[in-house]
Amino acid sequence: MSLDRTHRAVAVVGGGQAGLSMSWHLRQHGVDHVVIERHRVGYEWRDRRWDSFCLVTPNWQCQLPGFGYPGDDPDGFMVGADVVDYLEQYAASFDPPLVEGTAVTRLRRTPSGVFELVTTAGTCTADQVVVATGPYHDPAVPRIAERLPGDVTQLHSSRYRNPERLPAGAVLVVGSGQSGCQIAEDLHLAGRRVHLAVGGAPRAARRYRGRDTLAWLDEMGHYAKGVDEFADADQVRLRANHYMTGRDGGRDIDLRAFATEGMRLHGRLTGVNGSVVTFGDDLKTNLDNADAVAEGIKDAIDRYLATTGIEAPVEDRYTPVWQPTDDGATTIDLAAEGITAVVWSTGFHRDHRWIEVPVFDGRGYPTHDRGVTGCPGLYFIGLPWQYTWGSGRFAGVARDAGHLVERITATRRARIAEGVGWLAGTPTETYPELDWCTSRTAA
């Protein structure tokens, strides 16, 4: 579909769960719009997940606007293919004005206040724009990777699929966030010798006192708490997610237990010199801190139960099953250890270079208030902790989309009342740089 020389009231860039949620709300309000997706619906879930991947959050948290979880296992965890099906069913349920296979390569605001979007299907304009491309754009692999020997296979976690696709031998996984821990587990369960460089990511128990931990936290109102209610809002947005898994019905990921079964745990990766790799002396600290976070969540649940009088089974607290024998720095030789592959579970970089609007801070993060930027008519949706814990997830994106559509429609009404621009039907002569555009939708 060509977008060349077309105009919309709103353009949504990105057709994942955030962009589709935005489209659903816009359609409910009768707002003319288009959703522009670089690939196709569900691409991130198809292309950047390993074969055994499943959601960490329970299925009941899949609550896109107008389309709750449709299956019969609300306490289970959808695998990757099921997530893709869920998104495809969602799109089919309301038929959004979706243009797939089209990339937006440039976004700018013209002097007249209209947004111009240069795409691979032509140049179009919009009165308002919602960026729904998320934060996970370019795989982040540290420059230190360049120092590894050429015969060591290296890949980012987004390109890992299964143990069989890696060469025979041991594997070093760098990073212990959700992806790193689950990939390390996948390799470990397949009988591969695994070395894991453990960072500072926290963990959480899968279940506690008879329920999924996330179910307790939801009931306690944790997921409805806005980021502005935290004293350190900027730091909250940068925190790593707690590691656990939904695999095989859901369970804890206990790195200490893996160590008793033969997984080699190390501190953070600090140096590479050919086949010699050095790790920091922070392994014990990182394991202890992760456990402390998990136990702190249990403390909060205990307080909630005591305050409300809710009866729930009592269970013993976690007891560490393994301790590092030495908290000093570790150096290993990849060749001597038989390590033939390294999986970099080191996250992603944001890439907003195509957005030529000054709404970013010094770290390249879009400055916003619940997705509303300082540039009138430009919004973001789907960012982690955009407003709540669920903002970047199936659990909370609906609330963010509802908030933004209220701002979008209010802005639209105000501009119409003021007789400003396209929204008021201003003649094309007002916009000489857009005199090709004759489509002025009044929705």
C-alpha cells in the first residue's frame, strides 16, 4: 500500500501490542489514523525469541484493550507461537488500518506544525504521531567482544534459537537478566556445559504462599502504582527485570541450584585477552542481592496478608543451596574450558535517529509525562515504566493507550476550536511544502 501524498489525523509508528492498542482506542473514538509497521504483526515475538521461549507473566495478564486472554489456561504461560497467535487474533478482531512491511525512515515537524513521515512506501503527513516502536531496537554487544578469538562463535541473545544450533562444546552466557538466565537454563537442561557471567539483575520467586507471586503483587496494587509515586523515578525506569521463568508451568530460576548441578557461575565479565577471559569479584554480592530482592517481595506479601487477614498457606523461606568458595576475581581460558560459543545477553540500544524532533535527554531517552512529550502532537507508548510496571507489557499498555487517546482527542478539539491547521480544514496554500496533499479528514 502506498502512503505517498496521503494525510492522516494520527500516524502510529509500530504495529506491536502497543501500536495495536493505540489503534483500538483511536478507532473507538472515530479518529482517522494509520498504523505503520516495519515488518508484520508479532515480528518481535517471531524473530527475536528462542525456541523454548514462553512468557514470564501469567496469561491472565494479557489484557489488550477490548481483547483479554482468550484461552483456557489463565494461570499458564504462553509460548512464543501462542503470543503471535494472540496478537494476530487481536488485530483481526477490529481490523486496524495497518500498513505492514513499511519502515519510517524520517520524522520531522514542519514549520506549519504538521508532522512529515518519510517511509519506504512514500512520504505522508499527520497532525499527530504516536511512536510505538518500543525500546529494544539494536542488539547491544560490548566492544570487548571484538577481542575474542575468531574461532569462537558469538551471537546476541536475540539470535539464539536452541542448543543444537551452537557448535559442540561449552557455552559462555554473558548477562543474567531474564533472557540470560533462561538461555543459560535452556542450555543447561540440554546437557551443555554452561558458564554464566552473573550481573546485578534481581530475581523473584515464581510462587509464594499458594499463589503466583505476580498475582499477589497485582492484588496489592503494585502494578497500578505510577512511576511518579517513586522517589527515584529515573532509576526505576533503568532497573533490570526480575528473573524467573514460565517454562514447564512456571518456576523459580535458582542459579545456586544450577551451580550444584555443574553450571559454572562467575562475576561480571571485565576483560578479554584472546582466549583468556576475566570476571569481577562480585559474584557473591550479586547472588546475595538477587536473593534479598526475592525475600523482600515475600516480606511485602506477608505484611499484606497480615494486614488484610487473608488466610494463605505458610511456607519455609528460601535457603541458599550453594555459596561461591572464593569471591575473588576469576580468570578462565576459553580453549582450556572447551568453550566454543558466547551468547551476549546484554540487552539492546535504543535507536531514535530517525526522529528529528528535540524530545530526547542526554542518554537518548524520550522525555515525556505518561507518553506525552514536550512537542505538541508527539507521543510515545510501550516504553518500560512509561507510567506503571505494565506499560511495556500486555498487562498495562491498554491503560497508557487510553490515556494518550484522551490527550490526542483533546488536542484535536482544541485545534479545531482555534481554527488551527489541517484540523480546521485550512487551505493547502497555508502549507506550501505540503501543497500536494489534498486529503483532509475531519474525523
